[in-house]
Amino acid sequence: MAAAYAFHIAESQSFIDGNKRVGLNAALLFLDLNGFVILDPEELLFEAMIAIGTRRMTKPELARLLRDLADV
């Protein structure tokens, strides 16, 4: 679900600016509210959101990355 928030908000380009930031923040807030903390010391999510914006990453790939970064 979190990956869907990030992916679709970033991809839809609803805002003039900040679509990827809003999408990622929606995903991280959703995960936080559900008890998941994302640890990303290597800033992989930054690269992931850029990849989504340039259509180099799919929603399932983002979901996998979020699962890998989740610290329950």
C-alpha cells in the first residue's frame, strides 16, 4: 500500500512541483502510522523516487525496497 501511494502520487504529476517528495512522504507516513520505521542511511529512496520519475522503477520494485528498508 505504501509503495502504491509513493508510486502513483509521483507518477501522476498532480502538482507543479514536489510530486516525488509528496509521494514518498505519504508512503513513509503510512508506514509510520502502521508501526514501520524505514531506515535509509544510504539514501536509496532518493534514487528510487528519481527512478520512478524517469520510469526506471516499477511499483513492485519500490515495494521490495521499502520491505528491505523496514525496521519493525
